[in-house]
Amino acid sequence: EAEVAQSPRYKITEKSQAVAFWCDPISGHATLYWYRQILGQGPELLVQFQDESVVDDSQLPKDRFSAERLKGVDSTLKIQPAELGDSAMYLCASSLRDYNTDTQYFGPGTRLTVL
Amino acid sequence: SQQGEEDPQALSIQEGENATMNCSYKTSINNLQWYRQNSGRGLVHLILIRSNEREKHSGRLRVTLDTSKKSSSLLITASRAADTASYFCATGGGKLIFGQGTELSVKP
């Protein structure tokens, strides 16, 4: 069964360092999402791509976060510089095409710890 | 911002018992979804119920939706230890808005 791949699974970094997370969606899925999940809470959307275009990045802290999906396939989320409050699980999800109706499939996530 | 609120926040039951979780939301919806998350892992989609549906079944899962009360419930029948996880409701299309989740513990 096809799955969303994410790497790394765990990342420990120091404050002010740069970190990057990678996501490979299910083959053929046009829509890709990055969510952030703080411990004890539900995920919150950071950015949504339709193919290579950003559909929604209203909750992305653009002073330190950036996301790209250059060829409309895999995606990278970067944080520079990392802050203590960025410690969280970063989840990637993908859906087929119609993001209003299609099920989102989630990857295993990247657990970020900022020291 | 969180759209939904799950109740209870935590639930502990014995294997074989039924587990019921509730979700309330604030705005009009087209559909509502339930997801499961095992500790430290990604989310798994369980079931989607559309706004014109009142009840939906999938295996041991039963979901109800009351749009007049802006609420939904998830019932897991004959629970198993493997059902131990956090359960989230989510609303919206594309930009899913999740509740804070119910942490279910099923003791063997």
C-alpha cells in the first residue's frame, strides 16, 4: 500500500540552527500539506500545495519558515533559525486532487526538539 | 485555532467495552472526519461523514452527526487493546481543522 514518506523521523537541534524536513507524497497525489502538531493538541495547517503552487500559507511564520515543492512532487519545509517554541511534530499529508472532498493520507511525521 | 472540541479528553476502558467520543464544532460544515493517531505516529483516516448524513458505519466504528447541534460522536464497539490511541475529529475541506483529541486507553 502506498504511503507518504517523511525524513528524518527525529531531529534534535539547537536554538538558532537551521533545520529541514522532507516529504514524498503518494504517487499521483496533487495536493500536499504540512501540519504542525504541538504535544497534546491537534495538528494545525502550515502550508498547502496544489501541484507546485501554494494554495494556503496563511499560518506559516514566514519570517523563519519556508516551504517549496519545485516539481510538484516532493516537498521540503525549512526553519531558519529554529526557536524553542518550534519543538513539535511536523506532519506531511497528501490527497489525490480535489482537496475539498479527498481523504488526506498522513506520513509518520518528524519529531523536532529544539534545545 | 482549533475548530472542534473533543470530549472527554481522556477515556480508559476495559477490552470488550464500548468507547464513545464526542466532538463539537463551531461553524457550518460540508463534512466531518475522524482520525486515529497512535503514540508518536502520523494520523490514520477512519471515516468521513457528510453534512447530509446522520449516521455511518465502518466495521466496529459508528459515527453520528447532528448538524443542528454542531456535534458528532464516534463509537467503537467491542474495543481491543490495539484501539489505544488518540482520536481526532476534523472539519473543513483541504485545510482540515482538528480538535484537541480524545486519548483512549483500552486495558487488556
